[in-house]
Amino acid sequence: MPTGIYIRTKEARENTGKAKMGKKNPMFGKPTWNKGKVGIYSKETLRKNVEAHLGKHSANEFKKGHKAWNRGLKGVLKAWNKGIPNPNFQGENNPKWKGGITPLYDRIRKLPEYKEWRTSIYKRDNYTCQECGSQESGTLNAHHSDKFFAELLAEFLQEYDQFSPYEDIDTLLRLAMKWQPFWTAEGITYCDDCHIEEHKGKR
């Protein structure tokens, strides 16, 4: 047969699949190797198996090599650095650091004025995602369509740069209540998924 690239037709692919269906399959009627074994091990047994293997393999290697046991390993293996803060990614070292404004950002979004703005957007859009039409309760977001909220906050802090977003947070909150760009901003209703996609497309 000459060498080269052979493209199988749809009919050929279907016939190949049918050739090993039912009793034609060499494994037909034979039990799987792990039948009855998954889920019968106690956590104590799993823990002993983990400890026996960790001397030779990492926890991740152990997990990958024992997929059948993974279903019962929840709570048995833990990442070595779980709960340990990494100073290389804290505070100003974090690439998402914005000058310590997160507490102010969150508290402005919890103001009654923000909730009123958000509700007005929902009512105008009939509590419906303007992208996919979803009306599922608890998944709707009022998206800032003209400027992101973070951009409005940056402009607000620039206007009141004599105040620290960390030390003068109460003063800035009082000023935010009367800062109209927050409460007259253009908005649109999105569900969670469409909101995420909208931000991906604009960043």
C-alpha cells in the first residue's frame, strides 16, 4: 500500500466503532479491574497509603498515579503551602495592588446609594440580562457600561487626593455619597457569565 495521508470517511469511522460494539468487544462480559474497589477504603487506610508513597513521590504525583483512589482522598492530602501567606505577593508586592483601596471600594459598593443605582438599572432592564436574556434570580449584575467602577473610583480619589483611602476612609465615604458620577453612571444588566465575558473583552 502506498504511503501517505489517508482521510477516513464518516462511514468508515462509524463502521470501525460498530466493529467493537457489544459482544464483538474483547472486554465484553469481563469485569473492570477496579470494580468494587473504589470507595471501600477508609480515610485511615488512605492516609497510610499516602504516607507510604510520599517518601518516593510528591503528593501530586501520588494523586495523578492513583486516580481510582482520588475520589476518597478529599481531606486526606493537603497542599504543603495551604494557609501560609506568601510575602512576595502581599501588599505592594502583589501585581493587583491598587494602593490599599480595596476596603473603600467594597464599602462604597455597600452604600444605600449604590444599591439604589443598581436597582434602577435592574428595573429599567426588566431584571433581564441584556446579552443572553437570562432572568435567573441571584445571578444578575449591574455593569458600568460607560466606565468601570474602578475607573470612577480612581477619578474620585484623584479629585479628593488630599485624603488617604486607608486613613480617611470615613471621610471619603461621606464624600462618595454626594459624588454624582457614581450614581449617574450608565449601566446595563448582565448575568454572571455575560458580565465576566464583557470584562474580558474590554480589559
